[in-house]
Amino acid sequence: MFAAAMFLALAIEGVIGWPNALFSSIGHPITWMGSLIDACGRRFNRNGDRDIIRRLAGVLVTLGLCALVWGLSTLLVWLLPGGWLGALLTGVLAWPLVAARSLHDHVRAVVLPLVRGDLDGARQAVSMIVGRDPASLDEAGVSRAALESLGESTSDGVVAPLFWGVIFGLPGIAVYKVINTMDSMIGHLSPRHAAFGWAAARLDDLVNLIPARLSGLLYVAVAGPHWRAALHCMLRDAGKHRSPNAGWPEAALAGALGVRLSGPRVYDGERTNEPWVNDGAPDPSAMDLGRGLVLYLKSITLLAGVLVVLGLIWS
């Protein structure tokens, strides 16, 4: 078990994030992964190939990148000393692969202009974290988009990497992040990526299966007097989501706040009629988005406590 190292990674990222000076000088491990994925896509996802060839190429690239990241991470672990010093260094190496503070800061950047009545500023901020067209969003639409991103990213940005890091250490968290990065870059149904990104999308669904449900339970646990509503909404509506995993934390968050999420939205000028989560509840406001951010902080604090307990048990 690597709970102590993962707690340290969460603590470092929660306190300092990834400083701009560091990003300017060396970039970020996720951008390194993204560059490698992009290079593989340009080389192996050829437009003239049949879909079966492109799907096979995507399978091989997905497995190959996972094997590469696992091997490099395992080599790093082999070079580390044992004991608490090794755990400390593992936590430092895992630090950039957690996005707790980053997620908080991105959502807070939406809350602040929205509370001031600066809808254009809020639209600009929310466009940094969601893929839908922000120009048509009113206050409720911006709040809904940010809350959905908060719920989903609680799982794939924080809980899931730490979950796999606790089980497999540095190789676990690193391989999870390359899978999740592949899914975000090539795991969608565009004509270019539908076949090539199929394996990445399916693998991402698999590795998020447990963490997404744990993320939903975290929101239930911190919902206070609304925990029953959060649990009921999660169990009832999680399956309505287009993703097999994102609906769990999103539905729990919707139930805890007493608002509705998901529903119709516009991507690339086209309207999609997604079903409502917690249908019948009011639309979220700027204040609800702020309340959601408070629940997020509570859930991360609870998660940190769980890591401490696991670290003490398996020390």
C-alpha cells in the first residue's frame, strides 16, 4: 500500500499546485504525455486506412503507451531508496499527477465573476474546463456546466489517480493519468478519433469504474443533512448520464445541493438532448456553485483523512 506517498502528493499539490515558474521552465508531465499521444496519433491514425485498421492501431498505441509509462515509472521506483525516504520521494514524483488545487482554482475562477454579475467573464472562465459552447449559457447554464465539471473531475482528477496510486504506487498513478489523457485527446466520437480512440475510451471507462462511485460516496458523506437526498439522487440518476462513470459524482452533487444538472446543451453549434439529473429541482445559481465548491473542499479533506488512516494501518 502506498497511501502515505499519495497523501503527500495530495498535500503538496493542494498547497502549491503546479507553480507557473515551474510550468514555464519544464512544462508539466501531462503536457509531456499529451505531446507523445499527439505524435502517435499523427503517425498511426491515418485518414486513408479502414476503421478496423485504425482501431487496431489505437489498441496497440494505447497498450504501448501504458507499457512505456509503467516501465519508466517502475524504473524510477527501483532507483528510489526504501522506507520513509522512498515514500517521501514517491509522493514528490506523484505530486504533479494530482489536480485537487487545479480543479478548485478553475471552478473558483468561474464563481467569482458570476457572483459579481460578470456573465461574460464567467463564460470565459467556464470555457477553460468544459467543451460546450459558452456563448449561449446564462447564469444557470454556466453554474450547471461548472458543477458538472467539478463532479466529474473530482473523480478523474483526484480520486482515481490517488486510488490507483494507493494500490500500485507511482506506476499506478502514472498509467492512470496516461489513460485519462488519451481518453480526453482521442477517446471521443469525432470522425477522426472514433476508431483510433476506441481502446483508450473503453480502458478509461474501466479504470474509472470504482473511483467514480467512491467519488459519489465522498459527496454523500459530506452532504450533511442532505446526505439522504444525495444518496437517493446518485442511485436513481447516475445511470442517466452518457458516461458510465461521470454520473455518479455529478448526481450525488446535484442531490446534495438540491439542483438539477446535465440536460440539453450545445457542442460545436449542435444541440444534444441529454436527460436531466435530479429533474424537477431548480437550476443552480452562482451561490449554488459556491456551495458546490465548499462540498468539494470537504470531500478532499475527507479523502486526505482516509489516506492518513490507511497510511497508519499499513505503515
